[in-house]
Amino acid sequence: MTGGAESASPGPVHLTTHGEEETEALGRRLAAALPPGTVIALSGPLGAGKTVFARGVAAGLGIDPAEVTSPTFVYLVDYPEGRVPFVHADLYRFGDVPAEFAEAALESIGLDAAIASDAITLVEWWPYFHGAEPERLVDVELAVESGDVRSIHLDFRGPGLDAARRSARP
């Protein structure tokens, strides 16, 4: 894993991973440092590694990563057995929901309740989220550079995320 010129000051973290193992390891390190009630907002194209990153987050919370798959058709999966509960949501199919119905649809699947809880809530396809920004948010954008190489941009917003920001640095 490589990173650009990094400083100790707050701000976004930009790095590159070379393979699924490094992407998963980043998720694991990040999760181990996250306070309860944090939302991880994932964006990026199909195949960028969102679910691989989610498996790493699960592992960092003490959950078997082999149990984590993309919840595209069930929308939201709860994993209560970690150091804190983990909620994994996938909003891919919400891309076609008209904006005036989107907030009610997200509430109907339990996403609002998950975000308001002490769980670590990871949301794939975050751009399809409609609602207020959570108090504590880690915005993660994954991009495919080539083959297994991923460019990852992490932006930390809200209180209590300094340790998580440090854990994400290479």
C-alpha cells in the first residue's frame, strides 16, 4: 500500500492498494479504530472493491469476513456479534427510486435506525442515500486504476475520528 505526501494534520487520506488483501486490510485497520455510531459511506463503480472493503471492516470488528456478502437484494444485514454491532447496507437498487420517495424507502429498510444507533454502519452506493448527514461519517471513494490496483480517498467528518484517520494512513 502506498500513499502520497501525508502529514499529521487532519484532512482526507489518499492511498493506493494493490490487490484485495490490501483493500481488506485497510478496512480492518479502520474498523479497529472507529468509535461506535460511525457511518462508513462507500462509493465507486461496480468492481471497485466496496464489498472487499466491507469484509475488512467486519474483520476489524471481530466478525468472520467470510460471512459478509453484498446485500444488494436484501438491502441491509445486521451482524451483532462484533465488538460493536455492524450493519452492512447496499443501496445499488435505490438508484432508480425517485427522490421524493427515497427517504421513506430508506427508512422502511431500517437504515435510519441503523445510522442513529451505536452500530458501525457501512453503506455501499452512498450517493443513493437521501437524508441528513450522520454526525460521524467516513466517506470512502474507491476507484479502479488498473487490474487489482485501487485508488482510495477517505474523508473523515465529525467528532472522535482522529484515531481512525491515523489508522488509515499507510
